[in-house]
Amino acid sequence: MLRKVTKEKNISSCLKKERDQNIAKKYDEETISKALDDILNKGISKKATSKKYRIPRSILQFQLGQKFTKTTLGPRPILYTEEEQILSTEAVTAASSRVSVADIRKWFLNIETYLREENYFEILKYSDRVFNSDETCFMLCPKNKTVLAPKGARNVYEVDNAPAKSNLTVLFTFSAQGEVTPPFVIYPYKRLLASIAASVPDEWGIGTSSNRWMKTELFFEYIANVFHPYLLKKGTQFPIILFVDGHSTHTSYQLSDLCSQLKIILICLYGNSTRILQPADVSAFKPLKSCWKKVWPESPIRKGKKDTERMPFVLTSEKWKKMQLEKIEKKKDEEKQKEERKRKRTEKREENELKKDSNKKILRTKKEI
């Protein structure tokens, strides 16, 4: 009896295992696509297609319905395919952008080897012949972090009277001895305004870009018409070394050919490491940007005005001195007016006290009489 029961159990377990194997999916996404193509394009019935590809008819009916949007096996994913592609691309980019000490040391070694082979290594001894060029963006109407609102208000909106995304891109070049060469200002216009051209110093470079970014032709124009003439006027000894980042606007064939003719050795910094190796970013732009938002909203032209006009970005040293002198004179006038008001208040107070004393004397005299 025991043997019979055991035999029946073994038979039932085998049947269950066979049934589980039959239940398991024997089709993939490609098979489902073929089945749907037979139904939609070849006119084969769902029942015949289900038998042909061994796919449950309910699956075919569901995938032919409007509610079906998923074509992969397993549970519904949280992200769409496009989002997964974006994240995977960013992950690969982030992994490739990792900079190690060994990579940077290898880059320095390669640059040293190249300079020695080309007999340019001695240039590094002269700080006035080594330059670093980079552009940065200045927000003309930076957003404020705090606003005045009723206590307890949850939805607080900041009144922005000027376009918050207004900005200017400026290209700077610094020498190793700390000298700043004439910059190149990029305005977001298709055509340059005459008022802007008249306000910019003669040595400075100006250009236009609809997207406010540096372009290949603008950087070429800067090297040819601003940077090189300035070095010639100053009497700088050539060749010189110019370090730039590896952006496409700095590495065009036309620019390389121009630099070869002008005896400018163009060297690209190691990729994804400008925040570490770029002297302009570390020493100049970082402290400047940290103070920019603090100083800009307090400028006299912006503060407390409804229809805010953007302050002219380009200020020459003469204009700056004039502005500072005007501020000093205005402050002196305010102090004089304050002292004058204080003097008048004091005189009036003394006059009132004298009147009170005289009135008291008159009353005392009347009482005595």
C-alpha cells in the first residue's frame, strides 16, 4: 500500500513538472512581433496564429489592444526606453570623465616630451610667453534667492522685471606672470549695435552669436585680430605657448594653420580636467563668479527700479574712475545735506528753548505785578 501511494505521488509530481514546463513561455519578443504581423498584415486569425507560434490567444489580444505599450518581458519598467538610453549615455560619459593622477602625470610627461623634441621647452622659463585662454559666462540678471512675502505663504513668486537668462560670454587670456590681455566680448545679437561698438575700447574684441556661445570663427578672429596684434604691440618674443581646453571651437584646422604661421604653439589641456588644470578657472573665474551675484543686484541702476535696464557690461578704466568719483561726490553731498539738516534742527530747538524761557519770564513778571 505504501509503495502504491509513493508511485502515485511520483506520477503526480512528474505531471506537475511537465505542466509547469508547458506553462513556461516559449516565445520571445521577436516571435510575438511575427505573430502580430501575421494577424495584422497577412489576415491570419488569432486562433491559428496562437497555435502556430504557441502563444496564448489572450496575449495576442492584449497586445493588439490600445492599452498595451510594453514590448519586453517581465514587469513594467519605471523608465521609458529613451530615458534609459539617456541615463546609460550619461553613466558612460561620467565613467569616461574620471580623471586620475596617473592620467594627468602622463599628460604632463607627453607635453614635456613634445616641447623638448620641438625645442620649445625653454619657453616655459619666460612667464610672459606662456598664456591660458578660456571663456566664461556672466549672468546680467541673476536670480535672487530670497523674496519678501507674507508669513506662512507657500506659493511665493519672485517678480522678475528683466530676462533672467540674459548673459554675455567673455573670452579672457591670462599670462603666467599675471597679465590680462584684451578680452573678447560675445553679444547675443545677429548684428552688432552701433552704440555697443562705440562704447567698447579699441583694443578689445567684440563679436555676435545668436546662441551666446563661442564659435570657431569668433575664436579665429580673436587670435588673428586681438591677441596677436596685442603681443606684437607689447613686443613679446615669439614663439609663445597658448593653453586652451579641447573644445571644438579651439581646435579647428584653420586655427591650427593660423597659429603655425603666427608662431603660437596651441596646446590642449587634458580632457575633462579643466576644473583642475585650467588656471583661468581656478584662479580667476571661480572667485569672480562667487562675488558676481552678490555685487550685481546692488548696482545703482538695477536697485529698486521697476523697468530695470541692464547695466552696460563694458566699462573702461576712465569710465570706472568717473563712476567712482561721481559716487564719492554724491556721498559727500549727502553728508553735507545731512549736516545741514542737523544744524537746522539744532538751531530750531535752541530757538524754541529761548522762546520758552522768554515766555516763562513774562509770566513770572506778570505774577509779581
